[in-house]
Amino acid sequence: MFKIDVNNVNGKTESLYVYGEQSILTELEEHSILISHSCRQGHCGSCILQLLKGDVLHQDCLVPLSHGEILACQAKPITDIEIGSRD
Ligand code: FES
């Protein structure tokens, strides 16, 4: 199990415990933390979050990301992580 520390994403700061099998977007939704998204397929970039700690694995990612950015719809945690909103 991995811990996702949510640091002020859509006004929420809390810790989620997940198996790492679902995308971070889905995990957030299941905990009523709603972030903007559109395609859910790694194309649009509307779900970008900031990775503050830890590592994730991306599946399809067709959006250029800056250092520390992740696509919530395509990323799954592979360690404990901390995420925040994009600046
Ligand atoms: S929702 Fe489109 S890239 Fe994540």
C-alpha cells in the first residue's frame, strides 16, 4: 500500500492509502477530491498536478510536463507520494 499525501488540492489536505492500481485521478475522485480533467487519456493536460515527494509511473503521456509535474489521469504511485496543485 502507498500513502498519498494530498497537500491543498482543491482545498483538501489529507492522506489517502491506496494500492497503486488506479490512477491518482481516480483515487482522488473516490475520496471526493475533484480536480479538473477532460480526456482521461493523457492528451489534454488539464489534470496536471505537482509531485512534491516520491515517484509515480506514467502510462500514456502525450503532454510535455515540466519537472515535478504529473498527469493525474495517467500516473500511479510507486512509492509514498505527496501531491499539490499546479502553481
Ligand atoms: S485528463 Fe486529459 S491528460 Fe489527464
